[in-house]
Amino acid sequence: MRVLVFPLDMDKVIGFIKNANALNIEVVGASSVMNNGDGFKLHSFHKLPFVTDADFETVFCELISKYLITHVYTPHGAVWSYLSNLKKNHVENLTFSLCEPSPYDADWLDLQPSYDWARCFLADEIVENIELPGKTDIRKKLTKGQYASLHRQFVSISGQCDELKLLALAHIFRVLPKGDLVEIGSFSGRSAFVIGWLAKAYDVGNLISVDPWDNSKLEDQGGGAEILNRELEKDCEILDLNKIFWSYIGAISLLDNVGYIKDISEKAIDDYNKASNVGFLDSPELGRVSLTGKISMLHIDGNHRYDYVCKDIDAWEPFVMPGGWVLLDDYVWAFGDGPKKAGDELLLTEKFDVAFTMSDTLFLRKCSQKGEA
């Protein structure tokens, strides 16, 4: 199998070529504009005339024949239409397969899951069906287009937060009190982007991500997490948290309501308190965000070892305001039961008037009135 990618100068070919290389499929590149295929892993590179040139068909057919091209991939809608008609008119001579669907249909197929998710969200009544003690105003849902855009950006960011959790988060923001949002463990920024975007859309407050993004500051995650713990070994080159940090910055930087504290949780609480006292936090790359010192949502997704989850809860939960929410990520986890044990203990405190799980996360709402259970 050998695939011709033309024109090579469109950004969509990058992912296609990477996938083809991963499958050991030989890729031949061609362009009417570029003079070489530098930067791409290609079997060969060729210059083709523009499809509007009189000699394009002859040169193209010669390339197909000479290099034994079995498939042609083009992300350009007009070029795809031209090649489709060319193939129909030369059925006997041109035996290559034109990759389908057309670029126009492919673009819609990329977007369609986001609209499907948005429609599911709009039809869902999670918040309306939860019995919320005390007076709690429910904010209106956003538009289908807004939710589709949120979902599309969400899936473009690397991470393990899934669509069910996205759905729950989008609903929870409709009942959050105004205040700070804190996420312990942001990694590449998938859930941080969602929290920051929703906080901006609903004018809830500003998000602070707490994460060391430093291999030397990580501790093991317990006896059941041997696979994950190996990533912390000095000779392991799989996990480079400096690269992960810049992935986070790339994911979050279009939002103006996000800051970060680059440290472990138990030390970051002091920085949060100091910043709250002066009313703002400055973060390199992201700038300044204001803080109230009262947490509307606390998302705990740091070290999942039981003692570390407990430390995160002990340090940060007291700052969660009445009617605010505590989220324990990986309450259901394949590598141990630290979050579950800590979450079950929280449930026994009677500090929370609403509790449910969705995806792998435990969602808890702090009693809206002091002493109310």
C-alpha cells in the first residue's frame, strides 16, 4: 500500500501522515506550491502542476503509474472533486482508490459528535432532578452551538476526563455559587479548560490550577499503581512533566480567568491563602486573576494515594463555601482505592447535602446552610 498525499501544504495532512507512518504505510507527498517535503516522513516528494493547468492530468497519471500509488488522500474539497471525476472518466487506466469521504463530509463528521453531545446535554435534566436543599437558583442552559464548541475544544486537549464528566460539570456550573475554583492536578489542562470556560460563561469566578509539573516532586501513588509508579523512576523517559506543563499552557491561554500555582498541593495552600489576602494571583504566562478566598468548586485530582487525597481534603475543603462542590476524581479507579476510601469518609461527615457519582468522579455539594444535613 502506497498513498499519495496532495496537496501537502494543508495542515490536515499532518495527522494523516503520522497515522500512515504509524501503520507502516508508505507516503508519497506532492505539492504545487512547496519545493520539498522537508519536515514530513515521506517515501518521496514530487512537484505537481496546479489542477487548473492543462498538463496536470498527464503529470498526475504518470506519477500514479511510476510510483505504484494505490491510494490518494486529499484534504482539499475542490481537488477531491476533480480527482473523483478524473477517476470516473479513466476507470480502466486509473486504479488507485480515492480516500473517502470527501473533505466536506469529513469536516462535518469531525464536528457532528460535538453537536450530538450538545443535543444530549440540552435534553438532560440532571440539575432539575436533583433535590437541592435551601434556595438555589438554576442558571439557564447555554446554546447548542456553545456546547458543541466546548465539546470540540474539550476533545482536542489530551486527557482522561470523559464526556460523562463533561456533562456533569456543565450541569453543576448552573448551580454553583460565585467564588474561586480550584483544581488540584491539572496535567495537560483538559478539565481545567472546561472549568475555566464554564466559569467564564456563567461568571462564577476564576480558576486556580495546582500542579507541580515537576518530575522530582512526584510521589508514588500506592501499592496498586505499580504501572503508574514506574513513570516516576529516574531512568524512565516516558513522562516529561515540563512538556506537560507547556501543553497545559497551550490549552488554557485563550482564557483570561485562569491562573496556576506550580507546587504540590500541601504547599500551594499557603500561596493560595497569601494571594487571597491581597485579592489576586499572578501566574507567569497567564497573568493576574482576582481571588476571594472562598472556593465554589474544589476538584481533587492529584496524587491518588489515600494519605495524599486526605491531605488535599484537609487542606482545601474548609475553604469550600456553603453550596459549593467538592469533586473527587477517580472515585472508581483501576489502580487503587485511595480516592474511594477518602470519599466514603467524607460522606460520613454529614457536611454534604447532595452526593452522586458520574463517570469515575464523586460529586459532593456542601450543605447550603451551616449545620444543615
